[in-house]
Amino acid sequence: MFFRQFYHQPLAQASYLIGCQMTGDAVVIDANRDVAQYLEVAAEEGLRVTHVTETHIHADFVSGSRELAAVSGAQLYLSAEGGEAWQYRFAQAANARLVRDGDVIRVGNVTLIVIHTPGHTPEHLSFIVEDTPRSAGPMGIVTGDFVFVGDVGRPDLLERAAGVANTMDDAAHQLFQSLKRFHALPDHLQLWPGHGAGSACGKALGAVPSSTVGYEKLSNWGVSEDNEALFVAAVLDGQPEPPRYFADMKRMNRDGPVALGHMPMPKQLRAGATIDVAPDVWLIDVRRANAFAAAHIPSSLSLPFGKSFTTWAGSIVPITSHVVLLAVTAADATAAAHELAMIGLDQVDGWLQVDEAIAAWRASGRTTASVAQADASTVAALPSTAHTIVDVRGESEWSAGHIDGALHVPLGALASRLNDLPTGPLVLQCQGGTRSAVASSLLKRLGRHDVTNLSGGYDSWIGAAARASSSLRTLDSSVLSVNGFSSS
């Protein structure tokens, strides 16, 4: 048997190619949109992709299953579980075979035993993998978003992200029952999850790429909890806010993702084209936040290319938007376009070399913009009436501690809550200063120019407070010593 995990770091997403080296048949599970990578590896290993399947209707990326099956000529297998409301609407058009709990998918001499594991979603499947010629029984399980390393799938996404009311409590109970089935599996089975650390599909995912059923029984809080009421309360508590694009992904992956044909290669536009960009086009500047703050094209959005790029792009930029990228190199622009395509932002009209674009902007007689920066000590010294601190972190971060008097508006909700912001100067604040820089650029695009970014964020605020407290203790000690008292 051949086995390969593909791990897409920006989405913390895992997919799998499993093949039978005796027959040359192979299956891909949970393909993302970069379908060429699976075909290339299969060819290198003397395999052909004959089967394609996925664990569930994904919320965090555009599925590549339909396109991969079409280009490879493979048979597509999709879940028939979850009830009528959770069926794939493109299944018949794609000539997909629908599978249920207990069905077997044969890939040469490798078998996938289908297990219905609802909870994260109603239609969710897991696949027990068995290499039949070895006659040693099952060797592993592909769990998708059911069980992760150190965590379990969140059951609240349908309600909190897709807006399906009154579903998360029932889903949490379903997840508990699915985990009881998981407990019956042999401890030696390897566990191959759908996501790792950094994914918004759970709250405490491990960074290790795989595990075993037995180890998760011992170490995974969700797997080891045997009280259903306590489990339901715990699994629903403290889940991070789902990125706003998740609802679009659910719809697209249910109805049938559009085939890309190939990953995007954005064309470079002439530098002066910046002046001609329509107001409804999103200019996305992928440079580091400090470079953007120093000088940028007015109305452009700062989205530094890094591990959170797709999360914030999907949370801020509407799925139907046209985009022009501002980047230092063609490689930066191409990488950014690839990540936008992963979450369905396909209308990238091209890219501009950012230094050339800024020079052309200035040559046209226009002024570039900047983002004011202030450190914690400077902001703390100002009268509270002189400004409003806007905390753009998530709910769990806010609950763990926040600046007195701050207004809480998570970054993903900032555009929709624009009218909730008071008049007068705003100081944008997050945990370390990155998200607040993004928020500052977004508010400027939306017409609020009286914004300042709190550099260093809440971390720097706490650090400044600690230093101030330490100074006061030192001063008190000195005063006591001068007056003849011991500080002990």
C-alpha cells in the first residue's frame, strides 16, 4: 500500500493519497483545489487516481474532489448520510456514488470501510483503511473533522457560520455518540485527521500530523470525556469565531464547486493602472504591516501574506469581489492568488508591483496614505475622552482580559458594525498589533481616517502596566527606606 499525506499549511488542512501498488489504483480523500499535486505524485509512484472521496461538506476551503474526479476519470464517492437537507446537490450531475455507514470502497487491494460519524456535520464520514493482502486487519482511520490530534471537531459551525438555527446542541450530542463508536476501535489504528494546529475547525488542535486511536483515548480531552452533559458544555464553550467565508464555502461545496482548470497565475498590470482601478475593486496589499503603514495607495487593504492571510481575506472581502494584488514580487502575488483561490476568491484581475504603483500614484500628483502608530505608554497617557480604543480580537481573547473602557468589535464584524463606532479618534487594538493594522486599513477604506494602530497590541499594554507597577513598587520601597522603615 502507498500512503501520502498532503498538508496545506496556510489552511492547516490535510488530504490523503492512498494507493494499491499491486493494481496501480489510488484514492484521494479530502482533495483541495490544487488537484495537480495529487496527479503528479500518483504518476511518480506508478499509480492512477481511480477513486475520489471526502469526509464531509467542507466549510473552510473549496473542495477539489469534483474537479479531480472529472480530470482523472475517477469515480467520485459522496456521503448519503445526514438526511435530505445535507445531500450534495451536484451528486447526480457528477455521476457520484453515494455511500452510507458500513459500505466498502475497494481501491485495488486496499479497502475503505465507511463509518458515519456525525457531530461536526450531519453527513460526516470517516474511513477505516485496510490493506487486505497483509491480512492483519484495519491499519488506520481517516477522521476528517471528527477527531483531531488532541481535539474533536466543533459542532457549532452550522449554526454560528452557516446560520442554521438551533443545531449546535443536537450536533454536540451526536458528536458524543460518534465518539462512543470511536472508543470501540482498536488502539493500534493510526489516526489521520483533516486538520492540524491553526485551523478554525476546532479550538485546541495539535501540531503533530498523525496519532493513534489508543493515544487519543488517553490524551484527547473530547475522546476521554465520558459524561455526555459535561462533554456538550465543554465542546461548545470557547470555540473561536468562525471566519465569515465559511458560510460561502458550505454553499459552494454543497452545490458544486467551480472547476479552476489550473491554479491562478495573475498577470502583472502596468504601474499606472492603479489610478484606473474601479472603486468596487479590492486593492489588497500583501506586504508586511509596517511597510504598508509607512506608505500605501489610499483605500487599499493591508493583508500581509502569512498564516492568517486566507482567514482574514475570507472574513473581510466578499466572495464575489474583484481583486487586484499589490506585491513586491511576482512570486508573492502568485502565492497570494493561490490562497485566495483556495477559499473561492477567484476574480483576481492581476497584480501591481507595489513600489512602482506607489511611484506612479505620486507621479500623477496624488498623495499616498499612512497609518498612524502609537505605543501603549502614549495611549495610556492620553485622557480617555480623547479617543476610543476598539478591540478587534475574538470573543475568547476579550473574555480572557481587555483594556478597561475599550469597545469590542471583532475584525470580521468591523465592516458590518461600522455605524456602531463612535465619532472621534479611534485606536485599533488586537493581541500583538497585526490584526489591528488590518483593521486600521479596512476602516480607512470604509471612510474612517481618524484611526491609529496600537503597536504591540494588548500584549504591549499589559507589559507597560507591569513595568509601571514595578516602578511604583520600587518607588515605594525607596520612600520607606528614606524614612527609616524596612521594606520587608
